[in-house]
Amino acid sequence: MKVLIRIAALTVLMLPAFVSAQEPANPMAGFWAGGAEQDDLLLELRIRGDVVTGPISTNKGGDFYIRNGTVSGNTIIFTSPNLDPENQTVSLAWNGLLSGDQLSFTVTPDPQGPAREFVLKRRVP
């Protein structure tokens, strides 16, 4: 009887860890590539809960990091330094929308500037 009680108690204690380990991965997590030219831009989106982090690489030789990233449903929002390594006084505000295996982004410079729109597609690393 004591053995059954211990097994039941252990099961109850381990249940939250098991449930959280089974949380489905966010469909936006992973590698995304695209831009004006093929693979101009590579994002690695790391998502835990509603927080987004990860590196951004460009074919211009810049490596940057996502800041202030959040995800809600099929929408992703974050900021980053300017992707031009020679002009780091400007930051970028990213607003993305997931549709299938595509992420459509509107990127706006801050201080204000013209917005750019582009689409990234899922990429297998």
C-alpha cells in the first residue's frame, strides 16, 4: 500500500513537468530566409512562451540580434539594430504575420523613415 501511495505522489509531482515538456513548438520558431534577393536575410527565431529572441544575419556581412521580441497568435513583433553595419544610429521595428510557410514583414526605421515590406520563407538549416 505504501508503494502505491509513493507512486501516486510521484506521479502527481511530475505531472506539471511532463505537461510543460509536451508544449507544442510555436510554428514561427526556426530558420527563415529571403529578402529582396534570395537569402539576403536569415532569421533564426527562438520562441519560448510569447518571448522571441535569435540572431539576424545579412549577406552584407552584418550579424544582429532580435530585441524586445513578442509573439501572439500568428503575429510577431520585435526590434533590431539597423541591418547596415555602417549606420547603427537607426533601429528597426519589425512587424510580421505568419501565413503558411511564409512570414510577411513590414520593417520601419526609427527615427521615422520609409517602411520596407518583404517575405521570408521557412528554411531548413
